Amino acid sequence: MKVAFAGTPEFARAALAAVADAGHEVVLVLTQPDRPAGRGMKLQPSPVKHEAQARGLPLVQPRSLRLDGKFPDDARVAEAALRQAAPEVMVVAAYGLILPPWVLTLPPLGCLNIHGSLLPRWRGAAPIQRAIEAGDTTTGITIMQMDAGLDTGPMLLEEALPIGADDTAATLHDRLAVLGARLIVRALQALAAGPLAARAQPAEGVTYAAKIDKAEAAIDWRQPADVIERRLRAFDPFPGCTAELLGQPLKVWRGRVVDAPAAQAGAVPGRLLPDTAGRLVVACGEARAQALEIVEVQPPGGRRVAAAEWLRRAAPARR
């Protein structure tokens, strides 16, 4: 099939590679413009751009697809490229730009989206992180026929995936990327033989996965220990969770819920609890019989280290 592809991060790169490897003719790739990144803030191409260039695929990087928007010239260039490419279908995966009606209706077979949840749960920008944060034990991939709504289109294929007790956003992302790549190839193969059976999303169970904001990074020790532990995993690798311990600002990457010593039950949330084993244990809010043991931290300008290693250095310096 003649396929146009729109995507930006690694999640999308895996799908682009799978579609091309399956023998489909990728007639055009759309990805977001290069962004500054790293310490030098140099412009960096997206993973999808890297993949497209490595395969010699035609590429456009519009800042917008809205012909009446802020960057109409970009949109017109993209429109001309898409019309010339004449794709039968467009595959969309974590593109990051809203597709206006002219894009949705341009390919005869429409636009198929690879979404990282089992819709209608976790529509929106951050389904992987919000699923972990909420304590979900299952997620998956939905291949959806796109419409003008926010992840509201009919579902074509879906497959579930368990969320492990130690999954981070990074580890779950990688497994979902593999699953999404496999499912979109399956969907395109089926579509080449005829229309796919579409199922409307149920009205019950709709939730929205709001975009992760850096302001959410600060740990609120008044929350229960298990809620904080899930957020640590949900926000790894971005934006990470932050706290001040022993007077030092830290990123906190991993933790585990532990029973608080009986004498410390009900301690003020955020207080370090005495621990003869040299562990870093912090009192939390509700269910105060439990606390959070910090397992891995990162000091400013440093690398991730075991909390016990950081504590050995920080505690003497504090005295």
C-alpha cells in the first residue's frame, strides 16, 4: 500500500520501521521540526526523521498543518507534498500536531492512529504515564480510525499488555512501541484486503491522560506512599520527581513502600525516619503505618546513584 506516515518520537520510529520493513511504500513522512536539546541546546532531529533519512524517504517538517493557522506557509507545503504523494492511507503515531479535516479526508482509506492505551481509557497525550500513575495493571495498544475528536474515533484493532509492578514509563513505552509496530502492520495487511471492522468506543470508562507538566515533579509527601511510588515510575525518564532531603535538592527515581517503625507511625509527612540499616526512609501521608524507602536518587549535576551511597556521602557532610 502507499502509506504516508506522521510521527515524531521513538514510539513512532518503531512503527515507521515496521511499516517500511513490511513492504509498504512509504510515500511521505511528516515529523515535527528539529528541536534544541542537550547541554549545548543544539537542534536535534526527531527519531522519526533519523529513520526516514536513513531509508531515503521523502520528508516534510511543518510547524503546523492548519491552513488558517499561525504557519500557513508550512501547512501549504505539507498539503502540496501530501497531494503529490497521493497516499492510500496515513499512519499516525505520537505526531504531536493536530490533524485538521483536510488531512483526515485526504487519504481514501483515512488516517489510522497507534494509541498507547486500551481506549476509551486514557485518551490524550500521556496514556503510558497516567496508566502507571493510576495503578492500572493492564494497558495496551489501540489502532483507531481517526476523526476530528481527541482520540474518539472507532477502534479497529486492540491488544492488551500487563503493567508490571516495577514498570517505569520508559520500560512500558518500549514494550508498547513493539506492540504498536506489530499491530499497525497487521492492520495495514488487513486493510489491503478490504475494509476493517470498526467498533465505536463505549461511552463508559472514558478517562483523559493530560500532558505531563514539569510542575508535577515535586513530591507531595502528604500523599500515600504507594501513590508517590507509582508517580516515581510514571515520571521516569521525564520529568522525574524532585524533593529536598537533608537540605539538598534531589531527583528521586526509585522507591519502595515499606512499613514505618511503630514508634514513627504518624510522623510528619516528609520527615526522614531513623533507620539503623542505613536506608533513606521518608514518612508519608495517608496510611501512615507505611513510608517510602528511597532507592535511587540523582544530585544536581550528578548521575543516578543508589540512595544508600548518596546518604553515606550526604549525612557526614551535614554534620
